[in-house]
Amino acid sequence: MIEDEKKILPVLGILKQAYQYMRDNEKAIHPVWFVHIVLCVAINLIEGGFSNPLSLLWSVAYYIFWCVFFRLYYQKKPYLSFKKIGSSVLPSTKMFFMTFAILFLLVILPYIPLLMGFHNRYLAVFERYMAAMEAPQMSLYNVMIFSAIFLVISPIVFCRPYLAWISSLQGCSGSIKKVFKRTKGNDMPFVYLMILLNLPCIAVYGFDTLLGCGGWFSAVFYSVYLIYFNVVFAKVYDFFYQQS
């Protein structure tokens, strides 16, 4: 592919290609799925979830799992390469901090009027807002709001950094700047892709919350769905990076 050539992501085509890949490689994916479901169940069994220090070990194991997954997908041997995993840390760290910074800004927005000294006029409104947000029936509503905001900014804070991460795992450049150049003009296709990929997640979260499953319904769903999700991004990477 000529690097300056503009390519527009065929969202539905990419989703179909990923689904077909899952069907064509069903037997090969079974052991991957087994390891992934063990990891998904493990985090549910850790008391306190991510507030427990043991979750740090789980996070490292989970990160290595996806590194091996992509090297397996691209048939890059050795599949477990700590050198390549180490080189992938920089783009993944950038992606994490970009996302964290924006979400942190969104979280502190309601506090800004208080910090600016508008206590008399704003305190009562703020207290009512916090009480409403803590209500169980508002949980799904909160997730939907944050999901909508994340989807809008996802081309910048997630999609392109994720492609840079995939590239680094193969021993190629992990430059986010280069990814932006290759994917120029694809902000809306990325948004459409993320909307379609996140709709099932929101639905499953809603079922899990309303039925009181304690996260187990989500764990089973994500054990399969996240593999498909990452195959989708492998196909996105192939679309922009494959040589014509």
C-alpha cells in the first residue's frame, strides 16, 4: 500500500471478515477461548476485584495473554516473546494514559463549580446529583453516558493507539503518529465500528445488572466476545497495513 493513499474502513465488511475468521478457525480458537474464560472467571473470584492487589498479577497475565494472541494470529514465532511484549508497553501505556486522562476529566467535571467557589448556589444541586448517581437504578444509565462519551473520542484514545500496539507486537513501528497518517479520514468509520462493537456489551451489562448476576453473565459473554473484538482489530490492522 502506498503510505499516502487514503483508505476508508469498510466497517461491516471488517465485522464479517472477523466472524468468518472465527468460523474458519473454530478448532484452533478453542484452547484460546479456554484460557480466556479461565482468566475472566479468575478476576471474578478475586475478592474486591480490581481493588485487591492480586488483581495486578491478573492484569499482567491478561496483558501477556493478548500479546501472545496477536503473535499467534500473525504466526510470529516465538509466540511468547518478552522482547516484543516489552516493546509493546510504550504504545499501550500511551493508550491507557490518554483514556485515563479524558475519563478523569469527565469524572471531576461536576466538582469544578465547587472548586471555583460556587458553594451556595451549586452545593444543593451537587448533593442531589451525587445521590441520584449512587442509586442502583442509575448504574446502567451512568455506563451508557460514559460509553457514549468514550465512543466519540475512541478514534483518538483507543482505536489508533490500539493499532500501534498491534504493530509493535509484530516488531514493527509502534508510532501512534504513523497510525494517524495511515488512517487519516477514518474518524467516523472508527466511531461506527466502536458503536457496533459496544452495543452487545451495553446490553449484556444491563442484563447482568438487572438480573443481579454479580458479573458472572458478563464474564461468560466476554470470554468469547473479546476474542472476536480483537480479531476485528486484527482485521482493521490488516486493512490499513497490508501491502497492495
